[in-house]
Amino acid sequence: MAFPSIDALLDQHQQPHTDDLLEWLRIPSVSSDPHAKAEVRAAGQWVADRLKAAGLTVEWIETQGHPLIYAETPAVPGAPIALVYGHYDVQPAEPLDLWHTPAFEPDIRDGNVYARGATDDKGQVLTHVQAVIRLLETGQPLPLQIKFMIEGEEEVGSANLERMLPELAEKLACDVVVISDSSQFAPGQPAITYGLRGIATFELKVDGPRQDLHSGSFGGAVMNPGIALAKLIAAIVDDQGRIQLPGFYDDVLPLSDDERAQFAALPHTDQAFAESLGVDQLFGEAGYTALERKWARPTFDVNGLTCGHQGAGVKTIIPATASAKLSCRLVPNQDPEKIASALESFIATQCPPGVRATVQRDHGAPGMVANLNSPFITAAQHALGEAFGKPPVMIREGGSIPIVQQFQETLGADCLLLGWGLNDDNAHSPNEKFCLADYHRGIKASAYLWQAIGNLSNSR
């Protein structure tokens, strides 16, 4: 089934679509801020109202935290069912002084809208909402059923959705889950992301003397927890970028020769990548390219360090404690629990005498790889090619979206990760942005996608 007027209809509504985005971005829905509970609910109510006004059946699902917004169009017998997943919560805006304009006062300049949540994820999930609204306005029935699950806790781990997913499985039953919370490969080069890395996070704490000590009176007589922490961290990664935790690589799903050739053919150079990051040289696991390392190889990283005097001037002490925030990005087949046990075992055997080291587990999630033979990928390739005027490339993403793997397992559905953002959109950072041209192209791609998926019913 085709919607011959959809291009013109979407073009006519570009300004209203932009106005809607700006309105939603003005709501400071920071899910990690206990004082912003009303604002988070207001952001959920905003999208629920838009979906309800368009004629969808909408359900407001309370959780132990922020609510879930569920909506659906009428069922279409014999046709595929698609579920759109996204989130209406955003990251904190701090540090505020680094924003060129206030984080929750959207500003359009140079073709971009700058605001917290612009690309992560209000702007991207709104493309699918707008596409469905406009398709329904044509008066023609949709060629498939489209469901929405838009949550308010993605930025704090999606704990309530994860916990409730088994009981929601029947409601969310679908053939494909569509998620737009990532990026194109490059400006104007759309991409389909078929793999995500998992994650495991920890805090490593080293305790020494029962209190800070004068470094003159006690230096050389006791182990310094800061030095012990540095030794432990340095021992985890060797000079070739290999992680030394026991069994760390045992379950790693290797890249195929075809995948490596496909990555190598992408328009990418390590030199340009390094320059874009402001470093003079890249580093990582020997034997792999930068794209392979950041998309499909496991990592260990230090996310934060705390030790001793942090104020102005000098304070000559041996600190009583030192700690580090750590994370591992994992690839498909790696088990976060096994990695956590490996870290604990390694720290126990490597800890210097005179201090005590403990590992506190935080959260973990496995990686995922989509089915590359899925007909939904073929449908997405057609839709993105039409909207962007260029066929999409197939890529992986180094980040983690923990709920994706659970969707695959619980719903038994394929997953399509279709990002409209750009790598320099500053997600989670000051001056977050979203290209308005890509916002509008994303709406068109979404509209084309529903037609392409609906056409699959004819081949069933």
C-alpha cells in the first residue's frame, strides 16, 4: 500500500514538526533528579497527548519510578507488527556554564537545534510519532500495526521497564522493534546499526591506614592507597591494549571476514578520527582497526578517580583511601557476571600488601547482534535510501542500550537500530544538538519504513 501524498504532507508540516520538538525540549525531564519528578511526568504526558490526539489507543502505565507510555494503532490481520521504543527522559544539563544557550531553552542556529534531549532521545523518537500522525491524517488505513513504548527512565538504567517486561510481553508482542537513539555513520550517510556492545560497571576501592597520614612522618613506612590503586589499574591493560582479567576473551564473538572487509570499505581514516578527538595518536588492542575496536571488541576503562587532597594548594598526606569508577564494554556472548567475577579474582590476587581492595558491582548488560538476514533490514535499507538519497551502510555501535537484548529475548523480535543523529551531537554533554534537516529526513524515513514493512505482508 502506498501513500502518494505523504512527501507533500510532510513538507507542509515541517514548521509544525519543528515547533513540536521545541515545545517538548523545553520540559526539563531529568529522570535522575528527584526534584524533577513533575517535569518528567509532564514530558511523558506531552507525548501521550500527541499520540492520543492522533487517534491511537494510549495507556499510561505507572511504575515504581517514572511512567511508561504505551500506544497502539489498530491491528491489521496478517500484517507484521512493529514496536517503536524510545525515551522521554534526558541527562542532567550540568555543567551549565559550558552551554552557549540555556539547556532547556532550545536555540536554532546553523541548521541545528541546541537543547538537552535534542538528539538523545526526544528528537529521534519524535520522528516516528510525527510519521504515524501524518500517515493517519491521509485517511488511509495503515498497512501494519504500530505500537509505541516510550519510557522515562532510560537515562537511569531502565530498571522498571526491565523488571516489568515479562508481564508486558503480551501487550508488546511484535515482529520487529524499531529504535532511533543512535547516529548516522557520517553527515548525510545513513546507517543501520546491527550490533551493540554490552556493559559492566564497578567501583574499585583501596583502603589503607585508618586515617590520612603526614607524608613526612609516615612516608616510606606504609603502602600508599593511591599508588596501590594505580598499580592495580595499570596491571589490567598491557601495552598492547589486551585486558589481563582471567578468561576475559574466552566467550568473545569474533568478527567475520566479511564484517572486517565491510568496515574497512567505509569512508574512515584513523588520522581524521584522531584529529576529530584532539589526540595525536590512537590506542587500543593490537591487531584491530579503530572501528573494529570501538564497535566490536571488548574494553576496560577508568571513568573516574578519587584520592587524597583535591583542593587548592599542597597538602602532603598519605591518603587513607583511593577509589576508581570502572567500566568494561562487552561484546556478544560475554557474560557481565563472569566479567565481574574475573575482575574480583584479579584484584584479589594482585592487591599489594598493606592495603585492602574491594570491588563493588554496579550494573551490567550483554551485547547484541541483529539478524542480518532479516527482511526488516531489507525494508529499512529501502526506506533510508529513499529518505536520505543514499543507501545506508551497516555498522555496529560501541555503546550500550541494555533493553535491546531483553527485547530480543523476551519478545522474540528482530531489532532495527536506525539513528538519525550525528557523532558530534554532544549527547550527554553541554551543547547537545540535533540537525533539523536530519529530523525531517528521519520523519520521512519513518513514514517510508512503515510502508516497506507493511509490504512484507504480501510476501508472507
